[in-house]
Amino acid sequence: MWAEIPRPRTWEDFEQVLADFAHHELQDLGADRYGRSGQSQHGIDILARDRTKESAPVWGIQAKRYESSPTTAEAVRDLNDALEHFEDLSVFVLA
């Protein structure tokens, strides 16, 4: 079901919305923001997986601020950065 979500007031609020999405959609109560502001996050803001399934895929969610839609090259660069540090990543979301 589609819902209108107001624009978050801060970047941290946006990341928390993404973490809440992972909590709900993946049933992952352990999903949380990876790292903190000023720390290297290696292309991942949130790591999550469906913890109700034994071999569930690992999701990596990257929150990015672009003035316009990212280019393919920018998206691939973000994906490669994530895969370089998280080899078991199965799903990559660029939000």
C-alpha cells in the first residue's frame, strides 16, 4: 500500500526511516544504521536481513543525497564500494 510520507527534517531522520522500513519489511529488529556520522561506512548505511529465515539474503541500504537522479556510473561506484567491504551482500538499495 502506498503512503505519503513527509520529507524528513534531517538526514539522520531519513536514515531512520530506511532502518524502520528494514525492520518492518524484513522482520529484522536488529536492522540499524551502520556506523555513524564521520565514520567510514563503505557504501552502506543500513545492514539488514529477514531473521525469520535461516539463509536469508543480506540487504545493504545506502542513503544518498543527489541533486538529480544518480548516473549509472555513480550507482555502480556505490555498489562496488559496498561489495568490496561486504562480500555476503545479496541486495543493494540506493535510496
